[in-house]
Amino acid sequence: MVGKTRWFVNIPLSLVVGDVREASEGVKGLSIWNWPPFVVMAGLAGVAAYLFPGGPQSQFLWAYFAFALAAGLAILRILGIPAAGESPTGAVSGWRRLRPLISLLSVAFALAAVVRIDYLADHGEVEVTGRVVVSPREGRDGKEFTVTLKDLPPRERLRISLTISDARPATQSCAPDSTLDIVLADDASTLDKKVPSGRPVGFQLNDRKQVVILATLTAPEGCLMSVSTGEATLRG
């Protein structure tokens, strides 16, 4: 029977026949006019993918959730779910009354997700550990290490941690007693003294694209230590 046409037949027919086809409620429910919200949602998803800045995934959870809701509502708009217990005529009529609201919510959730991702592209957290260069890599007590970050995206703050380890672990164990005095090379007021291995420190960057940090080692006498990057992130 025409009214029992399967969904995989109804969907292609809906793209061509639309609301003009009165013979099948299945085809009519999948009218071409049900598709614009899905197309808009998919287009906004493409915009979000283009703007996507990268960084810790946890900051994107809200946007992912909003897109999931938008996609679900858009698919619901296409397929339709008549209310259980209603007559076929009543169900279709009730569904038609909900269509504008479903469409509005689908587009609104997708747009909100894009706005969130666009905000994070300018202000979200960005991992920059791979851009950190520490020179030299080894030194003894009193040695000054230069930590350089270049080509940074504009952000307000840098959070960085440096790791101190024994350069000769087989013959010494000095890391627990070693610290660093860390300061921005061009701002002595940012000095943070006696920073142990792995403890993060923060600096105000004001959108500067290059940062030079000086780290002076304090270690037990005679110990050769290695200094490397633990983690570096930008935010704000």
C-alpha cells in the first residue's frame, strides 16, 4: 500500500515530491519543507569546523552538546514522531503545530554552538607546549636557562610548568632538592622564586606573540640537572 511506503523510499521521494504529493502521508511527513532546518544546522556545523581552534576538549563539551541537540531536532523535523494514542489525522495535525518550534530550536542550538566556538577561538585555552624551546638543556647550580615561545596566538595569560630532572640519574638524586627562579626577561616584577619541578607559574602576556622567560637553577652542589617543558597553555 502507498501509505505504508518504507522510510528509505519516503526520504528520496520527499526531496522531489514534497507537499504536492497528497496520496501518501509518509511522503508528506517527509516533505522537502522539513529539510531547511537540517541544511542550516549542517551549514553551521561546517562553520564551526572551520573556526575550530583546537585545545583541551573539555572546553568544547557545551558546544558538542548543543550541536547534538540541534542535529536530533533537525532529524526529528524530517522524520516526524506522531503522538502515541492519537488518531492518524490528529497526530499529523499535532505534529504540524510543533514543526515551527522544532525548527527554531534546532537552528538556535546550532547557532549557539557556533557562537561558543567562535568565542573559544579568540579566548579559549590553547596548548602550546610544542612551541616551547629551552636552552641549554642541562646545567648546574646557578645556571640560567632561556625559555622561548614564538608565534603565539593572541591571549591574555600564559601558564607554564618546567620539569627539573637528574641529568645523571645513575650517580645522583638531586631533583627533589632543586628549584627554579622564573621571570619574564623583560619584566623583573614577575619573578617567582624557588619554583619546584612541575609547579605551574602564570604570566600576563597582553596578546604578545613572543615570550622569553629566564629560569635560574638552584641545585645541590655538584649536581648536573636537566630542565625541560612540562606543560604550557594560553588562555583568556
